[in-house]
Amino acid sequence: MDNRIPPPLVATLFGLLAWLAAGHLPGALELTLEWRLGLALVVLLAGAAVSLGGVLCFRRARTTVNPLKPQAATALVRPGVYRYTRNPMYLGFAMALTAWSIFLAWPPALLGFVAYMNRFQIGPQERALAVMLFT
């Protein structure tokens, strides 16, 4: 299952699962809709900016943004948002899911996504990066 499902689809699936579970499982936030909507929009916009920053850095480095083929990477990207995080695109998706979970008033929405991404996306990419750096 390593690197088989595109991360945007993974985020969408976890968002859908969160929506389905939010009304049926415990863990709801005690915030009014206005507060949840405002906070969710701020977090969503910040997440979009972080993801877009990662994509732009990859484009400038002329390397692939396709996480399903990490062996196709032609450069190690370190400037821009990569000075602060190794996975800004995934961080942006996590922030979007955080915004969604705030809106739904159900914080557990993010946990499954983070666990999945660490196991099936980030791990394989780290191994491919190690091969690229040490061969």
C-alpha cells in the first residue's frame, strides 16, 4: 500500500469519514457555529498557503510533486517553506483537515490521516530520499 493512493484523495477520504463519524461518535467541540466557521476558515487558508508554498518550491527546483513516484525526484528541495517543514504539502492537507474537523466540531478527524500519511507516504519517501542522497 506504500505510495499507492494520492495524498489529496487520502485527505478527501479522511474528511468524508470525519463527516460521517462526527454526528455519531463522542469528542465534539463546544463552540458556536460562528466561531467554528471563522476559525476553520483561518486554518484552511493557512493550510492552503503552506501547501502552495511547497508546490512552488518544487516547481522552482524543477522536480516532481508526484508523491507516488519518489524515485523520480531530481533535487532535494531545501529553500522556502522547506526550511521549516519537510512535508509542507502534507502539512497543508493536515491543516485543511484540521479546519474541517473544527467546522464539524469533531477534533479526532485528523488522527487517522496523520497515522496513514506517516506510514504509507512519508516513510516510503524517506527511504527513497535516503537512496538518492547516499548513492
